[in-house]
Amino acid sequence: QRLSALEDKQAIKHVVDEFSILADTKEIEKQVMLFTPDGVVESYANGERSSSLQGRAQLQEVFSGFLANFHTVYHQNGQQTIDLQGDRAKATSYCRVILVGDQDGKAMKTTLYTIYKDDFVKQDGQWLIQHRTSHFVWRDVAEVK
């Protein structure tokens, strides 16, 4: 059972890392498959909810539209905790997101310091994100020189 728990935690970490990699490569069709069909993503900036999305179709539309604003996307995942509860799990993951795009003729870099609070469910042997709350706790914008 301990080995099974370690395998589940590794599989969950893989989902979080795969989410980031697929965002960086803008493979949104694959990225949304990491969610349950009715998956929810709520985003908070400065403690206030800025968006709430539900379902793979809406996630794909909004994620694609957002990432189209940037020519470089880079996620760097950090510390993570995972609490397994049978075929369900709760995870907290820290991530630094760097977005580079053109704004008013200048290359601008936006750095987001993010905490993801995820509810996972294991379906057909695969861990999927059922609900993600993204807390954008700090944002820094600077011109790229």
C-alpha cells in the first residue's frame, strides 16, 4: 500500500508538471485532457476571483486565447504537497510563470508567482484535475532589454 501511495503521488506530480509543459509549448488540446470533462478552474488575483471556467471546451478556448498574447511561455514548478484520500487527492503546488509578449511595440516580461490548489480524482486508473484554484499572489512586469 505504501508503494501504491508513492506511485499515486508521482502520477499526480506528473499531471501538474505536464500541465506546465503543455502550456509552455501551447499544446492546449492535450493540456485540457488533464482535467475531468467538467473540470473547473477558478483564478484569483489580489485575493479576488478574476475568472471561473468549467469544462474542457471553455478551458481550451480561454487558455488558447490567453497564451496567444505571448511568444514565450515558461513555467517553473516548485514545492508541492499531496494529500491522498483513496481515489481522490488534494495538492498544493507553487509555480513561477514567465510570459513574454509584445506590448505597445516593446517586449514585455510578466512574471506571475502562483499557488495552485488542486482537487484530483482517479478515473479509469488516471489522475485528473477536477477543480483547480489558481492564486496569482504576485505579479511583476518589466521591459525585456
